[in-house]
Amino acid sequence: MEPTIDNISLLRTGGDVLLSVFIPKILAKLRDERVDPVIANAYIRHLRSEWTQMCIILRGYGKGWSSREKIFMDAGFIETALIFIRHARPDLAPSQYYLMDAIQTFVQLATMAERRRVHDEFRKHHALDIFVDIVEHSPLATHRCAAVNCVRLMAADLFLGEALSPRRIADLMETMCKLVLAGPHRDARELLEPDKNWQSRLMCGREDMPARDASQYAKRYYSISQEYAMLACHGLLCRAPVPSREHYLAILRHNPGIVDSLLRIAQLRRTDWYPESKIDALACEVLALLVQFRLDSVPGLNYPLEGALKEEYDSELRANVEALDILLSRPNWANSLLDAWSKTESFNDNDILAKFKRSVEQYFAVEAPNDSSLKKAYLNRGRLRTSILRIIASVTYSEEIKDDELITFLRPAYIGAQANKRPVGSLLFMDPQMTQKSNMYASRSEEVWRVPGWANTGRQGADYVQIIGPETLTGPLALTRLYTLLHRRGLLSKIQSWTALPADVGPSTELKHVKQITNSDILKKALTIAVKRITTHRELGRDRLLKDADLRMAMGTFIYSAELAAALRNFDQTTDGKFAEQVKGARKELVLCLTNAAEMALRQQKHKSALAFASAAAQVAQENPQEEGLTMDIIEKNKRRLVTAKGQLQSRT
């Protein structure tokens, strides 16, 4: 039985025996460059509709293929799709778009084992090269968008990062960044061309859209491509098991220019045509991930380890510092990061709401903004700000950071360290002032917890690959680290006598702000607040364990809290105890956070991490246990965890 328009319903009603004969015939037709465009379009749109319904309406993400989808896979669906989208026939262009879109839901339905099969087929038939070629050279905006989404699919929902060398990853990331930075003008011009205006019905479902309106909408459509491209970059790096820091360093070594591209993207302003864009925050997350420290370590803390485990941690640290040095070597990096921060300070509700309104009225957004649109914009702001503060804190662990860069970042760190009080009052009757306060609180409480994309859609858990605490934690961390380096370099005590800032300090930095932030009274207050923030977030980690039973989030919270405690301890050591009264309690908090992290690691069978945390906690506990209020109960608990971790590791050797 040959596939025709009249028997397309067999795809839904046919049994496995019939489909095992019928489906190969469908695929054979699609592989034939002479295929009837009506037949191709009908069957591809039918499959796209079926799979979309199974994914979205029936919530079939990761549940696995039915017998029909398995027959498609066995009959060569992936190879056929890659052949079909390369047919050089304009009359097949709509169907080629629909097929690239259908691949998305076909994969999202799959189990992890089934996704591995798709991944292997994609590799076998050079899918990445095909999709990248479409992204770079297709004359159709719809095809370019669909293809970059397929790259995102391979990177996030499949396992592309595992299959590529650091060199290839760097090249692909640069390709994605170029797409993001190209701007929407090509797409907008394209929709004015009579022979390409038909794409508007694929973009937004309108058959009769005037060319001028379609051109306006194309800017929105391009912005969606930008998000796919940045998600692809993040997916390439966000893998489990987490690669070594040497892997990320190799990416930066091959193409340090990635840093420049990511910083340019982070600086992009909110547009009228797509005000909901997340690419700036994603760019900062990607950059933070490239230079982040391993998640089972606390930067600034020496681990009393031995042998192979010590060498492993030391090697990872060396790679991390070299990656930071590459970031620091890029021209104008500090001012670029500061500019990305500055745009978040002029965050205006009326301006954002006006942009959302124009996105509908002038750029024909299909869905009008709803009550959550503004809050989502605030949450994106939160992720951008805390990612920037994370990067600022990270670069202070490199000796290559310049004095003027330390001064440039004082104000963002100080602002990030400010209190974040939960608004008290009713949101009934949509009081704009209360809504704004609520959104700002949510923004400054926003954290980054990233797992591989397949863990979200494939119904399989994975360890976090990226964790960034909220602004109210990363702010004090960055500020404490800046204070430490300024004191170490003999600048902290001199700033109050300055009559002008050093020549290379960021242009938006003002002397009065620098003097205010480094004033002794303000410094003491900032240190005192920082100690309280550790306690607050340690208790949050405890709640995540006891209330949510989430070992992974609890462990991550204890670790990022420990980093702030370690920074305060380091500041106290650097200043020879001059501010001992203000940092009192930090060592106790550091021990508590470390030993809690060790316990979380033990419960997850992560014995190396447990040994590192428990060893560090034991070392810190010896410094001033009585003055810090450490009880013997805490110290003994940590000793037991240390013994358990050592025993488990010894039993495995």
C-alpha cells in the first residue's frame, strides 16, 4: 500500500504489522528528491501535530516512544529527515521547516536510552554540520531558526558536548554568538521580499499578513533564534558527569574571543520587539560556567588533602585560575561587565510594560503580555545580576586582576550586598507599588541552578552543573573579596585621601562612591551584615533538606554559604584581626556549612567531596573554637563524618 493523501490516517489507526510496512514507504518517498510536495507536507505536518500533542497535551516528555515511533526510528527516520531537509527544492521549503520542528518533539518524547540512539544517528549522519550549514547559509529565516533550535536540541536535550572536542565546542559557540550579534535586519528585509513573505504563516500562523507587518514580526522571530543559540552554548557546557576544569580551559585557550562575544551579548539592551529576551542573563551564565570553580570545593579555602586527591584538587584549581587569567586578559572586559550591570539599575516598570505593549501593537506578538510577564523580566534581571557578581567574585582569586578593576567593581558589589526585605502588605487590587516591591524582592532572591537539558525533559535526575547563589549572597561575597585584595595591595587605607580616581577606573565609577564604600564605618557594617547572611543561607540549606528533602540543593546552598564564610575568614587573616569583632562568628559558620556539606555528600555517596569538606572543617575548627562558640558536639560530628569518608574511600581502593 503506497502512502497517499487518502490513507494518511493509517498513521494513527494502523497496527504494528501494517505500520512496519507502511512507514518505510513514507520515508522512502521523503528521501526521493522528486517527492510530491503535497504528500510530503501532509505526512510531515501530521507527524508534527501528533508528536506535539503527545508531548504538550499528554505530557509525554521522556516517557518513551510508542511502537509507531520505534518503527519510524528503526526504519531510518533520522537519516531520512537529514536527507529531506537538504533537498534543493523551494516547493519543499515549508515541509522542511515542519520536519526540523517535528524532530524536536520526536526527541523530547524519548527515554534516555532512546535519546542515545538519536544522538548516535545524528553523529553517524553528520547532523551538526548539516544544521550549522543551514544556520550560516540558508536564505530563509524560518530554516535558520529551526536549524539553530536543532543545534540547541543536540546540545541540551541530547549529548552533543560529550562528542565534541574543546576546539570544536569553541568554534560552535562562536558560530552561535555570531548569530546572536548579527541583529534582526536580515530577517526583517527578507520578509519584505515577495518570494519569501510566505514565511509569515510559519512564523506566526497568519496567511494574509502584509509584508510590512511580517517584516516587523520577523524581528521577534529572530530574537527567538538568539535564545536558541545561547541555550545551545549553555547546553554544550552544562553536562553530566561534569567535565574537568581543564576541559573548560581548553575551550577558552582555543578561542579566547568567546569571552568578548559573551560580554557583548550581556550588554545588549531590551528591545521593543522582544522585551522578554533572556539572552543577556544566559550569556553571563555561560561565561560564569566557563570560569567557575568545581562545585564540590570552596574557593579561597585550602584543603588538607593528600596523595592523588590533593593533586586532583590542585590541578583543577590551576586550570581554573588560568581560565580566569584568560578572562582578565581580554580588552575592556571590566567595563563591558560593568555596562551589563549598569543597565539593570535603570530597570523601570513603566518602560518595560510599554515595551511589552509595543511588542503586541507594532511587532504583532501572538500572545499578549500577562500578569507574569513583568515578573519574568525581573527574574531574568536577577539571574543577570547574580551571575555578574559571581564573575566579579571569581576573578578576585586571580593575581592578574588590576587595581583599577577592583575599584571599578566596588559599587556593583556594594549594591548587591544591600538588604532584601520581603514586602509586607497585600497584593490585592494590584497595587503597582506593592507589585514592584514584590518583583524586586523576587529578583534579588533569584538563584541559578542548572542541570543538563535532558534532565528536565528526559525524566532522569542529574547533579547540578552550575550553582550561583542569590544577589544577597554573591554581593557580600564579591564585596568582601574586593576589600581583601584592596587591603592586601595597600590601597584600602589610602582611598580616603584620594583626590581623584586612578586613570583606568571605569568611566561610570565616582570617587565619592568609592570613598563611601571603603569608609571604615561602612566597611564594618558590611562585614557584620555578611556574617548574618551566612547564617540566613545556611538555615535555608537546612530547610531544603528537612522540608524539601532535596540533598543536592541543600548541599549546594551549604557550599555557596561556606564560600562567603571563607572569604570573611580570609579577610580577617589578611587584616591581622583588625576587624575581628565584625567577622566574629564567620569561622563557626564556615565549620557548620562545611560539615553540613560533608554530610550531604556522604548521603549521596560522594566520598571524595565529603572528605574534602570534613577535612577543611576540622582544620578551621582548630583555629578559635571557644571564641567562635563551636561546641564539642559539632566538632565530634565532623570527626565522625571525616572518618566515614576516609573509610569509604579506603574500602574502594
